[in-house]
Amino acid sequence: MQQRPYSREEHFHSSEKASLQPLPDEIYEMKCYSHVTVKDTGEVYLSCDKHYYTVPYDLIGRKATIIHTRSLVKIYVDNKSVAIYARVREWGHTQLPEHLAPNVRAYLERSPEYYCEKADHVSEALGKLFQSMFYHRADGVNNEVYYRICEAMLKLQKKTESGVFDKACEVCRVNKIYRGDGLQNVIVAISNSMMTDESGNDVIPTNHENTRGAAQYK
């Protein structure tokens, strides 16, 4: 611009400055792409972070594209956005409840009330046992421990005669036996006791040709 009557700065202020746009509010973020398959758990795996993200459960088995930036993870199936998450740069699982299948959602939303109601449907005695167990639960013990006990007892209910099972539940409730193996031991003890009682009932024969009465000993 040596042969022009103005400097570069003067030209900038007179012709270019007014055309400038404001700078973006956020810094530019590069996009990285990953092509994955939705797992049977309803999740996609971002390998660079070793992290799982859920998508709607009806997309299990479908091909998905993950577009991740410094701060966001966007998941697409058939070029349609199905989920957006804040990026987590560590191993783990990020889930949205609405993505999960109804049975999985019910499992994750378990509570003492859930198990007490479930037990009442199959055995009133088991329902009372569960209520007593949760009422007397030990401080500092995670509910997950009691949920596993509930599942074990519900399995026992399915394979035990109802009368024996209800009696065993009552024994456990009275004696505060809140373990799956404890209930199993009580069931075995009651069953063995009933078998012993039945075998002890001797049948006295009548009208038998070899039966001898008091007259035979005179």
C-alpha cells in the first residue's frame, strides 16, 4: 500500500471494521466420530473415555454414531439424534430412566415397599417377615443387601409347599431370622419334623386272622 494515500490501519477502520461480527461466546470445539453398535444393555460405549451411555431400549442392536466434543456426547441412529449427554471422562455408566426397559426400570427403582407388596401377593406370612426385616434393619447396611435377601426368599417360596413355607416364615419372624439360608434351614427342619410325625403313626390292624386277643392267654 505504498502508493496509496492511506495506511492499512486507516483502511481497516474505514472499510472493514464495520463488517466484523462478534466473537462466539464459547470456544470452538472439535468433533470426533465413533461408529458403534447399541449393546444388549441398551448402552453405547465411548472407548476413549471407557464410559457407557444409554439410548432408548428399542434401539438395542442398531448401529449408532457417537459425536463427541470436549464437553458433549451426542448419539445418532439413522442420522437422528437419540441422546445428548455432558461428557464424562472416566469409567462408568450414565443412564436416563426413560431409556430403560420397563422391567429394568422397575428393578432399579426397587424399595422396601416394592418387596413388601410383592411378598403380600404370594404369601401373607412372607409379607409380614419382610416388614419385620426392614423395620429391624441394621444401621449402616445398604438396602441392596436386604433386596438380595428378599430375592432369595421369594425363590424359596416358589419351590416350597405353601403350608410349610408360611410356617417357616412365621418362625423366622418371631425369632428375627432375616437370612435366606436361615429360612431355608427352618423349612428343612419343619419338613423333616412333619415326615417324622407321619412315620410315627403306627397303624393297628383289625380283623386280621393272626390277631390274638386276651382270651388266647388264659
